[in-house]
Amino acid sequence: MAGGWTRDGAVQDQIDDTVSDAVLDARRRMPSGESAVYCDGCGEPIAEARRSALPGVRTCVECQSKRDAGRRQGGFNRRGSKDSQLR
């Protein structure tokens, strides 16, 4: 159900596009290549299990957790929903 001048399904299209953008962004940020043996943040050894599970990893779990905690989600919906324009 769309309202106003939009066609039916337009709201779902916006939701799908937003989710797709988030997935693409997460994939873009994933490490690749050869993993580091020692953490770039603290210098401690990175566990073999982590290096095997995530190729290209550069930080230990503790340092990565700290980095992730400081990361903020995107600010607004670029596709122009009314809710995003009211913020």
C-alpha cells in the first residue's frame, strides 16, 4: 500500500534498497587477503582460529570489539522517506 503519488510497493522498495546498501557496505568493510599474525592495535598474537575463520583479519577480538563499539550507524535514509526528513 503506497500513498499519495507513489505506486504500490514503493515503500517496500525503499526498505529493500536500504537493506541491500547495508549488506554491500558490510561486505566492502570485510577484510581480505593474508591475515596478520599480530594485532595492529595492541601487538598481541591473533588466535589461529580467528585468522582461519576470517581471512585478512588485522586485529584481535578485543581490539576489534572496541573499534566496532565506536562505529556509528548511518545517519538517515537517502531515499527520501518522510521519517528521515523529519529528523
